[in-house]
Amino acid sequence: MFSLPFSRGRPRLPHQSSSQVGNSVLPTEELKKGSWVLAQPQPTDVRDHLDQDLQDLNKCLALLAEVFPDVQSEVFREMLLNVSKESRVEVVTEHLLKDKGKWVRGRYKTQKDERKSKAKEAPRISERKQMAMSYQETFRSAAYRQAVKAALYSEFKGLSHASIKAVLAEHNSSYSDSRPVLQQLSSKSWRFYLTNLWSKKAIADDAVNHPLINWQAPYGDEGPRIPYLRQTDSHELNHELYQAFIAPLVRKSDEKRMENDNVLARELNEAEAARYDALFECECCYSLVVFEELAACSSGVHLVCFQCVRYTLNEALFGQGWAKTVDVNKMAIHCLAPSTDDCNSCIPNNIVKRALMTSSTDGLATYRQFTDRIAQHNLDKCKMPLLRCPFCSYAEVDETPGFEMAGPHGISSRLITLYGYSKGSLVGLVDLFAIVTVMSLLPILHIAVWILSVLCGTSFGLSHKRILRRRTGLRFECRSPDCEVASCSVCLVRWQDPHICYETAKKSLRHAIEAATTAVVKRTCPRCNTSFVKSTGCNKLVCPCGYSMCYICRSPIGQEGYAHFCQHFRLSVGRCQECDRCDLYKVEDEELIIKRAAEQAERDWRAKQGQPAGTDKLGLVKEQVLRGSTGGRWDFDDVLDGFVDLVLA
């Protein structure tokens, strides 16, 4: 067994003299390569010096990561090393814009990569928001690469140097990323078995058996064992070794020591209270507890123990007792004492938190669930439009500011941009003319806005919200310190640039509607399977293979020819009253047929996917397909959005 008593200072080693012990030089000062030094939780320097070329490469890498946030940094590193020093960023950007798939080759970032990158680097929140990539993804210093190579050579002696170099090249010379891969390779190598059979050494899979960590017992065999790290040429590797091997043991040792101290303090307190007859009876479970673990309701009449409070709250959170136990208005729980008179008091929130924090389990997580559920209930009760984080309970009020007309200069600038004039063209004459025109028409625009808001109030309000949402964007940043996940406010998925709402569902629905609208107007020859669409002419269709068919009923008319169609004369347009044959020149209402086919395809798709019909964002796919098939016509909502976008401030 070992412990980590860092608070005792530097231990006195057996080979040290009294004069050496009396010196005030810290063990981390005047270090030499290969020396054993007491593991420090916060080294003085954790970054190696980078030469000017590596600094320039890292600046280019950070800039490319901001421009192409969906591409892995490995692609940028390869491309930056294969181009000249002049205009590195410009050349790489041009290559990616011209043929992105050729250079990326599927190496796009995923949610797993983002979580892995955040797990490696845990800076402060303000720093994390400014980081485009983790430090492990940048170009590493030569000292770090050499130190990692030497450390892995000494750790995995059963593997060849070529294998270790290949793994390091795949993982940007990162010690933390390369070591798990090398462990798997070493366990499958025949050298691994021969080396262990000859040397009979344990596998270096933890801090106890690691070759760069030495455990010493300066206080004797019965004293605690303290870890010492072998110093390398790289400050980054020294810090990485501490974070990977020593820091988890330190946290575990601290937690165990705190737990033992709490248990011992509680036992001593209970023994002393029992000796002086200072125990109190809980009015819920009738057990004797000390005063420090006693909770009183707000009236001060009833006393219950912390254990009953914890059990009651757990039942409310994970069972069926929420409605009768929790007072959401006061953020507290009702009195637990089974008294004859109805006690309307409650146990305050601060006492509930104390009861949870004294638990041996994670009381902070339970208290957070308690507060989050109350906050969720109050948010639902307030009936306000909210923007919610789909990954936690954080929410913001979705405030829509009142409609405010833009000034003449703003409206004129949008008109100039709409008609394709650049700012300052024609020596400002176009801008001046537009401002004068808008100023003269400004009263008419105000009247038009008032009429639309009165006659089309619902449509006008929805258009106002659409324009504001389009200007502010769909990206929602969660400000909870425990979450901080960016999501889409429409489709509620994790935001990843470039983002398309309902991308998979939209593609599936679009393909279904497009296939249905195309199939309803095209005809296919049953002889040669050639598809065609009639634009003009009569309804007798002749395929290049010689097959004749009717466009309306799709019947073969090779034998009867034009006799298949109605031969009677009619004074007015309409169905023939003497026969039921097809019309030779009848033109179908293709827009109506296409619309019906699109609606039927959407109903079939939703029934297949198990989604109810409604006015969600997927409903816009049908309108977009129909708009494209009918020549790109605008509907009322499009015209209203264009007008509101023009006059809105």
C-alpha cells in the first residue's frame, strides 16, 4: 500500500547529509535530465520552447481550423508541411476549396473527436471558448518528440523502434494517444512473451510499474510510499506523465482520506454525544442522532434526521413522491413528521442541501437534479417562449422585440443591394436617388405595414419571427458551466459546421417527394422502358422503338391509332356526352396533379417513419420541391418575408 502525503514537504532520503537537508532548495529547482524528483501537481512550466518555424506553423494551423472547423487537424498538418513557406494558408485554403474531398479523404471531425479533445484539455471556460483546437493537435516541439520517443523505447522494449515510430507518426507524437496503441501491439508480439519470460517483470500498465516513475519509502518500510518522476528534456512530457499517472492516484488518495476522516469524525461525535446524553430523537424514523445531523421544519416544532431527508428526496426524484413531498414554490420539501395536526411547514432548501452533502454518495449531483427539476417546473409554468438546451435543463427566454421600421438609409441600402449595385458605385448617385425615393414613399410603407399587421396579424407576426431568427442565426450557445454545448434551436442537435437542419430526414423526404412528383407526370414505354414527358402536342405518344400509347390512360393504341380518341364534335369544352373515349388534345392540370402526388408522398413517408402530420420544419420540404417543379413561383409567405426584411430595422 502507498499514500501520497504531499503536505509533509520534501522527505529526507537516507543518502542525504544533514547539511543538504537544511538547504532551502526545492526539489524542482536546478533539475538535470534523468534525475528523480518529487511529483509536483503544478509544475512551474508545462510548455516547451518552440522555434519560429513551428510557431508560424501553429498560427497557420489555428487559422485553418477556424476556416474549416469540420476537418481534422491531421489534414492541415500534412498539407502545411508539403507546401512552401510563402503563403502557406492561402495555398492550403485554395486546395481545400477546389477539391476538398481529395485532400480530406473522409477525415472529418465527429462528436467523438470533440469530446476526446475536450477531455484532453480542460482550461478555464473563457479560454475554452477561444480555443479552436486542443494543444495536442498542434505541431509539437523537437524536445517533446525526442523525449516521447525515448520514453516509449524504454517502456516497450519488446517492440521494434520502427513500430514505435510508425505509431507516433499516426498520433502526432502524442504520448497519451500512442501509448494505448503500443500496449495492444506489445500484447500481441512474440517479443512481449519472451521478454517477460526472461526478465519476469510486470507489465507497465499503471503508475506502480512504470519505468519513469519510482516509488520510494523515505520514512521506512512502514511509512508511506511517495512517487518520484524521472525528469526528461520536455516540460510537456513531465506534466503529461503527472496528469496521466500521478494525478488520478492523488485524487483517489484525497477522496479516501476525506472519507475516512468524515467517518472517524462522525463516530467520535456520536460517541461523545452519547456519553453526555446529547442525542435527539427523529420524529420520522425515531432513531437517535446527533444535533449536527438534525433538520427542523420552518415552524421549529418538528425535528427529523438527515437520513430521512435524503431518503424522502430520493423517492421524490426517482420514485412517485414528487407531488406530495416537494414544495416547488418554496424550493423545499414538506415536513416529514407524522404528527396528528397538519403541519404546513417545510424543510428549507439550505438544510436539504446540507443533508445531501453529508451523504457518502454524490450528494451534489442529487441536489443539482433537485434544483433542475424545480427550475424545469417553474419554466413550464411561466408559459413564456423559451430556447432550451437539448442536453441539459438550461433555458433562455426567446424574446421577440417589437416591430420597428428601418430608416430611409437602411431601406435604400437594401434596395441597392437587391438590384445588384455596389456601395459607392456611380459616385453615389444611385444611393442618393434611392434615399430620396424611399423618403418620398416612407408614409406609404408605414401604411402598408399597418394594414398587413391588422389584416394578416398572424402571418405578419410569423414573418417577423422568421426574419429575426434568420438574422440572429440558429446556433444556440448553452451558458451552463457544466454543459456549454452549442446546438441548433430548430432541429435540437449538436451544432457542427456546416450545419443543415434535419439533414438526414430532409434528404429522405425530399427524395420521396421528388420521385413521386416525377413519376406522376412521366410515362414509361413498356417495351423498351424509355421514360419521357409530354410538353406539347396531342395525347398520342410514339416511342422511338415504335410502341404507341395514350398519354392519358396509358393504353396501347398501335392497332386503332387515332380511333382511340373521341371523334365527336363538341360546341363547348368538357366531357363528351356521347362516348367515354379519351380526348386527343386534352391538357391535364399538371400543377394540381403534382401537388396531390407530393401530399400523398409526404403522408406515406410520415406513416412509414412513424411521424404524425403537422406543420413542423419538415413540411417546408414539400413546398420547396413544388416550388422548383412549378418554375420557382413565390407564394404569399415569400412575398411577405421579402417585404418585412426590407422595412424591418
